[in-house]
Amino acid sequence: MAIITKEWKGTEYFPITELDHVEFYAGNAKQAVHYYRTVFGFKPYAYAGPETGRRDAVSYVLKQNKIFFVITTPLNSSHPATDWLKTHGDGVCDVAFKADSAKEAYESCLSRDAKSAYDFTEISDENGTFRKAAIKTYGDTIHSFIERKDYNGLWAPGYEKLEMGPVSFEDPGLILMDHIVGNVDDGKMDTWKEYYERVFGLTNFIVFDEGDISTKFSALKSRVMRSKNWKVLFPINEPAKGLKKSQIEEYLEFNEGPGVQHIALLTSDIIKTITALRKNGVEFLYVPDTYYDDILDRVGPIDEALAPLKELGILIDRDDEGYLLQLFTKPVEDRPTLFYEIIQRKGSRGFGQGNFQALFESIESEQERRGNL
């Protein structure tokens, strides 16, 4: 049974209030931008590249409400993204935090044995001073600390407003990043749990073991880390022994190591959001109709009509604080690695434990189609 601890047991070494952005490395950022605009409804925000004086890479910043995605492509083989892409393919390279003081956060982490990804940097232009630094985390993923309090420009020095032609899409109304999930090697989950406790001062508030997340074929274990204000949620997964290859093992094989498995995006109206995303072409995992036969007996009364939830394949789960609605996409890259979760919270601060069986069976059916189960 999952162990849930609502009491805060962490240590606030420095303020951890919210995420700033997620950066992706992509083989062709221009095409990826088109995908995220037309399929997920993001809007152009900022750009850096040769036209702005940057010679080694291009970066496009996309925005949807409080969600910022940065998509970067190297322009030469000496840029670190070149080797990163050769190993991992397109994916998340940086999960960045807002920082009151990038230097303080960075040095605080280094003092507790974190390793530097890049040194503290100050960059100034006519709009003020922008500060950043970064540390390493699981695999080749990093955490940047972004300080903007003395910078009044659009995004950062070297960026300009991103102007692009109109595209047609249904607005999904995504609000913010709810949580970001990392997959790590077998036997390393507790190591990274302790890393986030020691380096960041986060607390472990949910423990899922193989008895909580499993089917007859495969299983995983997970530790969910959180900040004091609940704005930063980091589940960390590792594979558990099963009869066949788990989704975590498949990810680790094709990603060639640990990394970000999925990003959960919050909505206030999941029926509207999933309807829009399906019209835009997002592919979601299949949920069998039998899932809904006794769902209200299990989760109790909900505000939404069941018929549209069933039609759209939306999952429902309840805990002692309320309920949530969620649905997972298929992988959005050719490698079966990164995917997205769409989630609406109606009081619940959980992760849909009651849906794990249905979710795993759906994932396993996709693994079997790929020959990876």
C-alpha cells in the first residue's frame, strides 16, 4: 500500500517556489515548434539565434498561460546538445527553477555536494541584468536557477520577440506544469530521493512500491518529492522486477539512461482540454469501456457527467482530499520516451493510484505493439 505523509519534513535551504521553464533539445527546433503550436496550442514568445547574434544554437520560447517551453537545436557539432541528441534523441534537458537569487541557490546546492552543470553567470543589456546557474541531476538532465528580478526584457539577453505566422488549432487551455516525472536506473531511486532531500531540502511525501504500481507482467517503484508550498512535485521512478519488461525499462533502454519521462500539464476543464487536443491530433492511451462500468461506485459522486469522460477516455481517482481526472498521451517522439499527462485536480493532491492498473495495461499494450514488452 502507498505510504502518504502530508507533514512537511523538508528543509528550506533557499526558496523553492515554482518552476521557471522546461528546455528541450531537438533535432529540428523549427519543426518541433510547429508541432507544439498546432497540436498543444502553444504561442510564440521569444527567439535567439543567428539573427540575434547567437551562432552555436537556436532557441524558441513558447508560452501557454504559465507554461514556458524552450526548444533548442545546435547549429554546430561543438554545441553540447549535439552529443546529447545523439545519445537520447529529442527530450528534456533542463528543468529550471525560478530563483530569488541564482547565486545563492547554486552555491547552497554545491555546499551539499551537488555538481555544477554551468557556473553562475550574469548577463546585462539595456533591459537590466539576468542571472543564472545550474547543477546536474539524474542522467544528463540539469536544473537551472533563473533570476529575473533585475531584468525587464522579454525573456533573457540575446532574445527577441518571436514573430510567426498564424496556425490553426483548438485552444486546450493548459495552465501550468503540475509535476515532472524522472526515470532512473534500477536500484537508484532512493539515491535520487536522498539527493533531492539533501541538496534541495524537498520532502518525500508519497512512497509507491511494486505492490501499488503493477500488473501481472511488470511493475515500478516511485518516490514523490515536493516543495513546502506544493508548487514543485517530482516523482522519481525505477523499474521493479516483473515477468516482462516494464515501461521504465523500455524508457531507460531507448533513452540510453535516466531522464524526464513525462510532464503533467494542469487544466481547469479536462473535458474541454482533451476534446481540443484530440481535434488537434494528440494521440492518447486507450482506456477500455469496461473501466467505467463501476467507476462511480469506486470514486463516489463527481461534478462531471460520466458520458463525456467515457467518450474521451478520461480516468478518475479519489483520495481523502478530493478527486482528480487525468489522461496520458502516447510518446510524442519516435523513441518511446517522453509523453504528457493532462490532469485536473478537484481537491486531490495525489497521482491517480486507483488508475495505475488500467494505465499500466494500456501502456503494456503499446509496448507489445512496439515489440518491447
